[in-house]
Amino acid sequence: MDEVSVWRLVEDARSEMGAVTELVSQALLRRLRTLRPNAIERFQELWELAQDEL
């Protein structure tokens, strides 16, 4: 999992669900559940870094 992959997952969820945050979150969670645990952990690390930069 790299930064590009993180944003690809987020954009795919947004494309599927539109602008409703709750629905996007649910779609993103479904996608994350298909990943291996280490990829999920890396996603979380990169997501938190992005939030810290904001």
C-alpha cells in the first residue's frame, strides 16, 4: 500500500457512492476488508499522515 493506492481506494469509493460521506465511508470499509492486514495497517498510517498534514 502506497499513497497512490490510498487515494485510489478513496476515489473509487467516492465514484461509487457520490458525495454522501457516510456512504463513501461504508464503501471504503468494504474495500478495506478485502485487503490483507498489513495493507490495512499501512492504509491507516498513510491516512493519518494525510490528516496530520491538513
